[in-house]
Amino acid sequence: MAVGDNIIFYTFYRSPNSNSDNDSELLRLISYLNENYKEQLIAVGDFNFSNIDWQSWTGSGNEKNIDEKVIDVLQKMF
């Protein structure tokens, strides 16, 4: 990044009661931002995925499918 470039700072919040449509849209938005603004993007937030073990980056529980999708999208950002 060069001097004068913009930094895009995004804050995300996902309700613990989010439905699968909202989850899909959130992941689509994060993927879009990563693909188009990766060098300029700083993303933080509270995703409220309580079944994700953030130490090992693994999902468990009833929502394992969405947990794995979230992990996949976030790992692509790094």
C-alpha cells in the first residue's frame, strides 16, 4: 500500500439468532470485500459463532456446515 491509499475499515455484527439467508449474505459480502479490496481492508466484528473453536479453526455442533463456511471465508482473507 502506498502513501495516500485509502484503508477500508469494516465492522461486522452477526446476531446469534441470525438465519441461514442472513449468514449466506454476510459470507457473500465478506468474500466480495476480500476479493475486491484485500490490500486495503481491515475487518473486525462479532460473528457470534459459538461453536467455532477459534484456536484450532474448527466447527462443531448443529451448525457445523455454516461454521465450516465461515472458517473457509475467513481463512482466505489471511
